[in-house]
Amino acid sequence: MQFYEDLIVGSQRKFGRYEVTREEVLQFATAYDPQPFHLDDAAAAETYFGKLSASGWHTCAMTMRMMVDSWEDEAQASLGSPGIDELRWLRPVYPGDVLRVESELIEKRRSGSRPEMGITKTRQTTFNQKDEPVLSMIANGLIRVRDPEAND
């Protein structure tokens, strides 16, 4: 299990593989972001996207899936997240794209009020199969401290 004490600022990881399907783009958009360019080929063709595209929120969800799957591989002691500092949708994501993630731990600190947890900031970038960035964000994370009584 990987705890707060095991994390090294500046460490980088590459992980994930997510194939975007037309069916999933339509299902997500129907349920959560029913704008015409996420639901209809003809409507999408008349927009900046040029063709049916995934919702940016769907891209976030696919990124989250890859992140959680990678934690299972590394058995992180994650305690959730207090939020995102930055979120940018850099390029459209289309059915047929294959996504992956690169992350870098840019900051960590112990919680002042909760000694059993640490707080992290991680830059996450999602890429398509052409190695073009499609999403970037600074994610805040909470992670269990191995020994809450110890000082950093």
C-alpha cells in the first residue's frame, strides 16, 4: 500500500488505455450533457467540433476511470478529493479515440487539522492516440498517512 510518506514530489507516471466508443458518447450525453453536438452527427458537423464529440465531462469521467484503475495497480491509500484547481478541455474527444494519462505530483503537505491525512496536488494530462493533450487539470487528493504521530 502506498501512503503519503511514500509519495515523492516530481514523480511522474504514465498509465491507462481507454477506447472511446460512439455508444458510450451517446449514452453519456443523453444522460448528462444533451447538447446537439454530443448527440447528432448533422448538428455536430455544423459546429467547431466538425463531428460527433464526447462531452468534456465525459472526458473527465474517462480520465477518472483510468486514474482509479491505476491506483488499484499500486494500492494507494486514497481518501478521496476536495476538488480540482484547474480544468481545461484542450481538444475534442471523438468516438474511436484511445486515451491515456500522464501525471506528475507537484505538491504534498500534511493536513494541519487532520494528522491522519496528507493533501496532494497532481497535474493530470489526458492524451489521445496522436499524443495530443485533450484534457489537463490540477487535482487535489487526500491520502492516508502511515504514521499520524510522526512529524515530516
